[in-house]
Amino acid sequence: MTDTKDETDVESRSLDDNLTAPVLDRSAVDPVYQAKAHVLNNAIQQIGMGRYQWELFVLVGFGWSMDNMWPIITSLILPAVSLEFNQSKPPLLSLAQNIGLLVGAIFWGFGCDIFGRRVAFNATIGVTAVFGLIAAGSPNFAAIGCFAAFWSVGVGGNLPVDSAVFLEFLPGSHQYLLTILSIFWALAQLLATLVAWPLLGYRTCSETDTTPCTRSRNFGWRYFLIAMGGFAMICFALRFVVFTLYESPKYLMGKGRDAEAVAVVHKVALKNGKHSALSLADLEMHNEGGQQGVDAAAALKRKLEKVSMTHVRALFRTKKLAYSTSLIMCIWAFIGLAFPLYNAYIPYTLTSRGASFGDGSTYLTYRNSLIIAVLGVPGALIGGVLVEVPLVGRKGALALSTVLTGVFLFASTTAKNSNDLLGWNCGFNFASNVMYAVLYAYTPEIFPTKDRGTGNALTASANRVFGIMAPIIAIYADLETAAPVYVSGALFLAAGALTCALPFESRGKASL
């Protein structure tokens, strides 16, 4: 009987060790930081998944929703806006949006490693909601372009910040939930399409109208912005007013604020109805020289680090980590051009090719868009399952889904009728939702916490920089050819191939 109990204890300790084993090599991060991160991982794993994490799951999901919803909103209102303001180069609105997304990714991503996660987490959706509502009153095209850039500054910070916040409170046994979060990304597309159908489908000017498009006849896109801005404001209120976000314990530890990190762990345990045995001594025992720089000299050094490249250099500390960081940035960059390039053409494709097939009506266009959006929901769920399958993991699921996304794009050019085109686009949306679900989960896992915001900012910035190219291409390219689809498909295939070369597999391991 005693032998059986001993064996059980050994197995239990072995399981816990696997769940808190680090993703990164020991040489990739500071040894003191790694030792303390392991202590915090153990403490969070012992608390387990509880009320605090599940509430945070929903609120972080709002951020995922904003990231997909507002670029879709821009593409949906673009035809109506360009008609009302008689704009000869409509993709300039998408360009303004992508510039805002880039600024947001850089500011909030780098900033949350400097001024903390809480401020950024609460502010991003608030900025989006305010400028989204103001944009509904835009008097001209320049105004809507400026407001689109401003709301996109908020949108651009959601994923870099939210993924860091959620991951740093997750037990190692539940990191797959970072993949499941992408269901909010898919639901956002569904919600935007459902709301747009009655407002934009029947309350806007049409290109076939013989009378001038006036503001009074074209209020649909303004009502649409009010509805979506109102939804964002509700999400902001739930985050800022209803829920109390604690600062990340790993972020606090990385800043030398061990006592505050311990206090946060105990607050989370209390909210979950659990008890944590973590003490300040458990962290301080790993300090070099018995303390962690709380004197004036150390404080000055930390202040100087805020304006240096410390967090960036940390992501290139070793050859393997530098290779991993560079590769994941390239993958994000390729997808950053491929996805908006496709999105810039899909409304035109569904309408123009539908018309050539004899069924390009408003009803069928929005019906097909809704069907495509629905297929994204199971994609996010399947992504959450695939990442935990042995021999597949994060890398396998990401490579497979990215390649399939490109394949479906190429296949869409062979469509002989509207149903064929709808089927291939459904396949594309399904595969791309699996891809994004895995990509959003895998990326923050391969960065250490103290530099995670910076790592997320680098990848998001690479994504946004290449995304800026899409509307520029749309301005000068021929919309009547399939060339943009071929370019987009080739970029997805290239990103899938690069995924196979990534050095770290994070399945079954705890993030640092």
C-alpha cells in the first residue's frame, strides 16, 4: 500500500514538473528570472483554473473580438463611404486603418513591458470605442480616415497586451485555452456581418443608383458604426468597471517587485476559493547576493532600461532565441500582407463575380458573407484540439492550417459558379481561423514574460508594416484579375513552410 502511494506521489510530481517545464532553453533567459518564473508557475498551477481565470478568459475574448471586428467594419463601410464622399481612391481608408494598427501595436506592445499590463489592458478597447462612435459623425472622407486611424491605435494593442495578460495567469495545464480564445475572433466576424446586413444592405447608396449619393440616403454606415462603437463601449465598461484586473505577477517579479507578485498570487487564490503556500522567501531565495536591487542605483538602472533596447536585445540573447524571434516575425509579416490583401478584394469578388454568375444581389452577397463567417467558429475550436495532439502540437497545427489556407485561396480561382466560389471561401475562412487560433497562442508562449510585450509588439509590428502594403497595392492593382489572390495564396504557403523551421515546440510546457 505504501509503495503504491509513493508511486502515485512520484507520478504526481512528474506531471507537475512537465506542466511547469519551461518552453525556452535555460540559456535563453536570465537564470535568476527563470528560477523565479518556475516558482510562480508552480504556484499558479497549484491554484488551478478558477473563477478569476474564467472571467479573464471572457474579457480577453473581447480584445480578440476587436482585433477582427474593426478591420472587417472598415472593409464593410468602405463602398458606402466612398460613394457618399465621391472618393476616387477608397483604399486610402484601409491605409489609414493599417497605419493606426501599426502605431497601436508598437505603443501598447512595448509600453506594457514598461508601464505594466493593467493600464494597457483597460485602455485599448476604450480608445477603440470612443473614436468608433465619433467616426459616425464624420463630415468628409479625411475625417473618417483620421478617426479610423485613431480607433485602430486601440485595436492594434489588443492582441499584444491581452495575450500576455491571459497567458501570465494561466496554469500550464490550461495554456491550450489561448488557442480556444480565437472563437471570439470568429464570433466577431459573425456579429459584424449580422449587424451590417440590415444596416448596410438596405440603408446605403448603390453603385447602380442614378441619383447622387447624399448623407440622408446613406445613413446605414453611420448607424453601423454607432452599433459597433456601442458594443465596444460595453466591453470596455465590463473590463474597467465590473472586473478588477491584477497586475501580472511575472511582470512584477521581472521588475524586482517580489512582494507585490506574491500578494497578487494570493489574491487570485482567494478569488478562486483556494489557498496558496507561496511566500516572499520562495522568490527571494533565488536572488543573487540576497537581494534584488532595491537601492537607488538599481532603481536608476531600471529607469534607464525603460528607454534602452533591453527588452529587444533579450529576445536575441542566444542564437536559437534570435533565430526563433526572427522566424516568427517573418511568418507574421507574410500573413500580415496575405490576409488584408485577400480581405481587400473579397467584397469586390463576392459582388462582381457573383454578378457575372447572375446572382450578385445584396441579399446573396450578405448571405454568403454570413455563411463564410459561420465556418470560422468551428475552425477556432478545432485549432484548440489540434495543438494538444501528440506529434502535431503547435508547430504541426500551424503549418498544416497555414498551407491549407493558401491552397483554398488558389482553388477559389477555379470557381465556375457562385456556389463553387462560396465553398472555397468557406474552406479558406475555416482554415485561416485554425491558423490564427494557433498563431495567437504559440507566439506569446515562446517569449519570456519580462520581454513578452516587446516580443508581441515586434511580431505585431511586422504584421502591420506588411499590412500597410495591401491597400497601396489595392490602389494601383487591377481588381478584375486574380493576381492578388495568387500573391496572397503564395504568401500563406511560404509562411507555412517557415513554420516547420521554428525551433521551439510549446505543447505540454509552461511559458516563462
